[in-house]
Amino acid sequence: MTGSTGSKGSIVLIHGAWHGAWCWDRVVSELEELDVDVEAVELPYTGFDDNVAEARRAIIDAGDRVVVCAHSGGGVTMSQAASGLGSVVHLVYIAAFLVGPDEALDELIALAPTGLLGAVTMDGDYSTVDPERARDLFYGDSSAEDIDRMVPLLRPMHMGVGEDVLRPAWMDVPTSYVVCSNDRALSPVVQRRMAQHAANVVEWPTDHSPFLTRPRELALLLCSYL
């Protein structure tokens, strides 16, 4: 955990599929400048339950007033990891999976499929994304230099489902959703559908990864919920 003494509250960041805590580096820097405690979780990608356990540990360790933010596939992890924790004051989904108890994720994605489905391959229980296709799908607004640095950092992800299904945290905690309207990985149509579960919805004309190109704006948004 970095930043202040935590008197203002803390922020926990959960990355999405194939990424790592590194993707939040610019947002973390902005939050540190704002003197806010922040932790970017490194999901182990050894199984969904392991991901939830690591994220839950970070949320519990963050103190008694926590805003939790997830990107993309990290939304499913956040919904479980923050469940039942009274310290969580707000959840923020950034182009993330916000799925109801009676909804199937694959059916939601099927409402408006993107090229991401064809870019993913399986090796046993682990999935990988084609690095060349990831450049356009994830980082359309980023510079070529940044993309060249990030793509090699993408890693395989275990696709096993969790054994224990908890009540999604967003059903009990104030929730916001950021729709990325130029997203080529997760269709804005699907995002808007999922965002109906959130009390607050904003749209940014960005690609799938605004934490890279709008770190200050994102940091300020997160701070507004502390």
C-alpha cells in the first residue's frame, strides 16, 4: 500500500484479463500525488478462487473506508472479493463485467461480439490472447511506444470457475460504471446493458484501457467516491 496515512480512505485497483498490476501504474502515480493510499492487486491467475482471495486480502488490508475499482474481466473478481465487507464504500467498474446473479456472461457478450473472441486461444485450462490483435483491441488510443512496452507483459490466465458463489457486492454497495464508447474488446452495447445495474454511469470516448490514456481523470473520479 502506498500513499497517505489512509485518513481519507483507500483505493484498491483490480486489473482485467491477461494483464497485471503494472497496467495501473499511471493511475497509482496520480493517486499518490493526491496523497491517497492505493494498492494495485496482482492477481495470481491460478484459478478464480485464488484471484478472489488475493483481491479480498487487499481490500481487507486497505482499512475501514475503501473504494474498489476493477477493469474488464476483473469486474467478476471484484463482485465476489468485496462481498459482505462493510469497509467498501463504493465500487467502480471500468468497461468491466458487471453481471447479475441470473445472467450468463457468455450470453451478455453474445449480444454484440467483438474480435476478442477470435483472438483468444486455450492451452489446457489457460487462455492467452494474440499479442498482435491485442494491440488494436486493447490499446487503440495508446502510442506505438507504449503498446510495444505493454504487449509483452500480457500473460496466460486460468479459466476455471469459482466453487463458492457469493452475493455480488454491487447489490449492497453504491456502484458506478464507466462505459468506454470506443472499446473494441468489450462492446459498448454490452457495457451499457451491464451498466443498468449501477446507480451512476458515465461514458468516456476511449478505448478499452483508459487507465493508460486518462490516468488523471480516472484518479479524480475514484477520489470523488472517498
